[in-house]
Amino acid sequence: MAGKLNCVIVSVDGSEESMNALNWTLDNIKLKPHDPDSPESQGFIVILHVQSPPSIAAGLNPGAIPFGGPSDVEVPAFTAAIEAHQKRITQAILDHALGICAKKNANVKTQVVIGDPKEKICDAVEEMNADLLVMGSRAFGPIKRMFLGSVSNYCTNHAQCPVIIVKATP
């Protein structure tokens, strides 16, 4: 399979573990080589970042307006501020990942999606017909994993392609 991979997705979230997974991919995965007769045939890496929806980033609800105001009114300025902040974070994550790739002269694309990381990563794998998904593992303990779930565990069981989980080196 080495050298025949056309699309490899690396999921990044800004954590050291996800950037280690990107580095590991660049060092260890061999993509389909460039074919002069078919320029579109060269393999590539997709750096995928899943951004939380503004409602999740705000803690689902910014809270009621004090002194008897309506509690179900969305405050557009609040939502816009959260979206702008998320865009800055996303851009910083992608810039860092692209900097890593530039040092290794990799053929990369980026994609940002909004939603639940578990579902959106698996959706992207299917939509891009990915040959491989590479993810970092945060190695949550059993308590955190119980409450937060494990994105890598979910993707291992639901992605429509092989999945490599790159664990942090101790």
C-alpha cells in the first residue's frame, strides 16, 4: 500500500498530540507519487480541523439577560465575538500545521468544518474518499474518557478507512 495512498487526512486540534501525529505522518506515510501524464494524480495530505459551533464554545447558552430580560434571546454580538475568536484560533492552528508541512515540502490541503469532531471527521473521511486517517491520542484517563468520550476511539470504529492513532511518546 505504501506509495499508493492518494488522500491522507490528519486531524489537528492544536494540541501537541495532534501536531505529533502530523509530524509522524509526514515522516512515515508515502503518498502516491506525481505522474507527469496526470497532474491531478499526486497524493496529498488534508489537514482537517473541526471547529466547535458557537453555541458549544459559549457553553450552550450565554445565560439569561439580567433583571428580567428574556432568557431565550440570542445576542448577535456575543455570537459574532465567539465566531471571530474561533476563526483566529483555527487560523493559528492551521498556520502552525502548515509551517510543519513547509519544512518537509509536503503536498497539503486544509479543510475546516464546524460541528462535533467525532462525526465531522468521519464525514470528511467519507466525503473525500480518504485512504487513511491519522490522529493524535490525548490519552485521557478513564474518568475523563467517560465524560468526554474519545474522538479517536469513535473514529477507529466508525471511519470508512484505516485509522492510525499516534500516541504521545513518554
